[in-house]
Amino acid sequence: MPAQPVAAITQTAQAGTLMPAAPAVPQSDVPAYETKGRRDPFTTLEVVTGPTGLTVATTKLTGIVRGSSTLALVETPDGIGYILRAGDTLGDGRLVEIGADNVVFAVAAKPGAPPSRVVLKLAAK
């Protein structure tokens, strides 16, 4: 076997054998991604949380469904609806309890503040 440069040899942890490293791919051979109006899956998503993201305090309780399990129907200010069970997370809070006409969320603590609870009541019509 011909001698290989030290930089081109890697050691696998499982077998303990020496293997040549994969050759670098020239940039001219890498295909370009064409978005065609879609989000580029190779870019990092920016996750928005906290005051600029969805908060439980800005949502409203629109319904409670009782059956084999109890579900809460919650709507955000922009009209998007969510169907939640106890233990589900929405924005900055976790649904703790579903009552007869209300739901209770445990809201994540802000730095320097204790965790709080937000109660959403079903609007009477």
C-alpha cells in the first residue's frame, strides 16, 4: 500500500482501523439550490419567542370539547386556531388544566420573575 499523508488518514472509533479521509468536493461541483418561491431548507431558521412571539395572554378561549378526552379550542389574534390537551404547549405557556368554562396555562418565567399562571375564560354569548 502506498504511503498516504497523515492529514488524509482518519481513525474510526469502532474498528480502530485507519481509513483515508474523504476528498474535498470542489465548489464548482456542488449543485446550487434554486428556491422557486420556497424557503431554503439549508438556511437556519430564526425562532422568535417571548414578547415578539406568540404569548398565551394574547389568545382567547373559543371552546371546550368534552368526550373521551377534554380539548380546549384556542384562537390567536391573527385568527389561527389550536386544539389543545392538558400538557400541550402554546407560545410561552403550557396548558395545565381545562375547567368547565376556563383553561389555566403555566407561563414560563421571565428573567428575574417567578412563573405565572394565565386563566382564559370562555366568552359568554
